[in-house]
Amino acid sequence: KIGEKIIEKNSTDIGLQKLTLRQLEVLPKGVETDVLRSLQYLPGVQATGDVSAKYYVRGGTGDQNLVLLNGVTIYNPFHALGLFSVIDPEMINSIEFYKGGFTAEYGDRLSSVLSVVTKDGNKNNYSLKASSSYLTGKALVEGPIPHGSFILTGRKSYSNSILKKFLNDENVPIDFYDASFKVNYSNPALIENGKFLLFGFLSGDKLNSINPLEEDFNWSTNLIGFEWLQVHNAPMYSKVGISLSRFDGEVIPNESKLKPRKNLVSDFSGTMDFTYMQDSEDELGAGFHFKILSTTLQIVNQKGIKSDIEAYGGNFTLYGKYKVLRFDNFGADAGLRINSGLNSSQGFYFEPRLSLTYRLFPDIALKAAWGIYQQEVSAITDENEVISLFDPWIIIPNYLKTSQAIHYTAGVDIDFSPSVTLKVEGYYKRTINLPFINEDKAFEFEPDLISGRAESFGYEFSFKYSDLPVNFLASYSLGYAYKQLNDYIFYPKYDVRHSINTSLEYSFPSDWSASIVWSFSSGLPFT
């Protein structure tokens, strides 16, 4: 059932997957349910092996995936060197995942958007839930408060023995935790039809080896946010939010061969979004976003040259979109996003977006999407590392142009019956101004980064049969990905030509179920 979407007859939802916690839980799991690892079962999403939860979407790099928790950016969504997600499934209310062609309200990344909304908490009763796996122990507390509710979650690793199964029986001293809270308040005496949300999240990881010949890793992620949701007298909805998100990571080489790295990211953001519902069922959306971002990166390259890359910037974004929903056989979502840019010297960026749906017959829908996307931050990754252990973030410096991608997506949805569906999508994505570490830098005056380009294209087929007590899903992906740096063209580490995923679930009486997953992919471009 993973990948199941909520379908409207004229919805412009190409590339969008709406997932639930139930759909994640039915998948067999190595240790415990993991939202990011579960994405790898979707067509068009690849990994560099069974070990890592890091994912790559339609030929894009890992840093081109936007991860939002209640609308706030998480810069490092992974625990344990990328083995697991920092998002505890117990706190999840809903998941939306765009594999491309996302609409004008989303920006800042080139490939995909994962939007996770957490639970509000039980408004009627207090409850406590605790559980443990081979890796972690965790707890959840929720209950009512006057005019609202709250929820608290916490998770802590307590044993590393299971990690040996992922790391060739090596004993890696990984220790991590994560915790979250959310409080919602709605008092008609204060503001009628209004709702306030206060939420926070923090996580930390340490890998401190007793062997001086091995490196140590430390990193943490913290965020806090506030939202005001309002239903106005007219058929209009608004959402105002403010947030702070931070990431701090460090590689301590000790006496190993690794080079030291230290990274700090601070992101202060505000949003104001409006949606107006017309009598014709069409929707008009608009919004204003601002961001104040600072990044610090200290690195040493292969030639022993140390670089301190510090950047600070602020931008504001305006967007508008019009969604056509009045027709039974046609739907459209047309929008424009205008970004002032963190690097003001390069001027404004214009990002038009368009998604279309046309239903030839009641059971056959043609869908397409096109858009231009900008990204002003980048995680600097060593292309020679199969599984990257440390991905520091930076604002792309002034001497490089901002990264830009163009998406072309088209597909067809065929509903053979209420329980049998076939979906086919094809995509082409071209990226320019992609930053790379300048490994040939030998002098201080030479640039730390140089730019290249990338290209990816492919096809995805997805078949679903859902008729209780049986749910079956099968998908096949054919993909190509290239990168070019100067005159050198190469296949990135996540270039996978063929990929097949199948899942079968059988539901028994009394809420029992059994499931099985089978996956196959062709070889990766490394040994």
C-alpha cells in the first residue's frame, strides 16, 4: 500500500505520494519502522546500498531533497551515519512526498520535497506509550490541556549490537537520541476559528571511538516553530509561521587519515500563506516567505590546504498560484515563485510552475508538469565516497551562479477497476551550476568550489491491486543519471539503471497482518 494516493478526479498530483504511518508499518523492517528508508521502495527513489537510509530522487543528489517537519527545514534528517531517520514514526500524522514537479509554494531544492506533519495529541484522554527494539527505547506521552492538547516523544539508542549487521560485524560506538513536542491551542473566546501550534524537535549523535586511529563524529539538529492557523469569514484560510532550525556537525580525525571538518547552519524563517476557495471550486493561493541563513564550514582538502568558508544572507520569496478544479475532466495548477536570493548580487530569480491533468475517459487520466527550480545552498559531498559520512552545508558563494534545474514530467493513470490501478511516468531533469569541491586547489587564491552540470531521465511503472484482505504493489524504474565537471562526464554513485520493488500484504481478522517485500536493482557504478 505504500505509495497509495488520495485521488481526486481532476487533481494535478503527478509525482506526489501521500503516505500514512499505517502504510509504513506494514513494510518489513530491519530494526524498526523508518520513514526515509521506506521511501526507497517507491519508483524513482534510489539508495547506494542496503545500509544507508539516504535517498536520491530521479538522478538528483541527496542535498537536493527538501525535508520539512511541520513546514520547517531539517538539514540533517539522519541518525547513525545515515543508517536511520531522525523522525520517530510515533510522532507522524501525515506524509507528503513530491518526486518532482512540485508547485509554487515549495522552493529551495532542486529534486524533491518530503513534508511531514506531526500529531497534535489526544484532546480527550491522557495516554502513555513505551516500546523498545533491538536498537532503541522510546516513549510517547499525550493528552488534553485547556482548549487544546499536547504530545511529547523521545527515543534513545541503548545497544549497538544490531548495527553490526549493517556494518560487516564491526563494533561502531554510535550513540543517538531524538525528542519532540507539540502543543496546540484553540480558544474561541480569544480568536474565533483560530488555532495556535508550538512545536520543537532536537536530536544528537555521537560516535566516539576508543581507538585513536579512528575518527570521531558529533552532530546535532534542533528546531522550534510557532504557527497560527486561521479560517476567515470569507472562504479563505491563512497560515502564519516563524521558526528557527540549526545543524551542528564535526569530524574529529584523531590519528586517522580523514581530514577535519566542522559545519554550522542557522536558519531563521517566517512564512505567511493564504488560500482562497471560490464558488467554482477553483483555488487561489499566495504567500510571502523570508529566510535569514548563515553557514560556517572549515575543511582541509587533499593537498592539505585549509579553507574557512563563512556565508550569511537573507532573502524573501513571493509566490502566487491558481488551481483550476471546476471541470470534471481537466485540472491545472499554474504558479510563479519570485525569490530575491541569498546572494543579492545575482538579482531576483523567477521560478514558473505548471501542472496539468486531462481525463480522456473516466478511467484514464493524462498528467504533466513543468517547472524551474533554484537552490542557493549545497551540501559538499565527496564524490568518491560510496556512503558519505559527513555532508556539510554552505551557501553557494558569490563567484558561483545559483544552481538551477528544469523538470519535465508526463504520465498516465489507468484505473482498470476500483481495486486495480496502473501508473506510468516519464521524466527529464537538467541541472546547471552544480557546485563541486575544487580538489585541485593548490594555492589560497584559487576557488574552494567549481561548478558543473547534471542530467537525468527515466521511466517509472507502478501497478497496484487493493482488495481486502490483499494489497499488492509492484513497480519498475528505468533511470539514467550523468554529471559533468569541466570536460569529464561520469556516472554518480546513485546511478541505478533498473529497479524493481514488490510488496504483498495480507490482512487477517482482529487487526493482524502479514507482509513481504522483494526488491531488485542493477549494479551501482562502483566496486
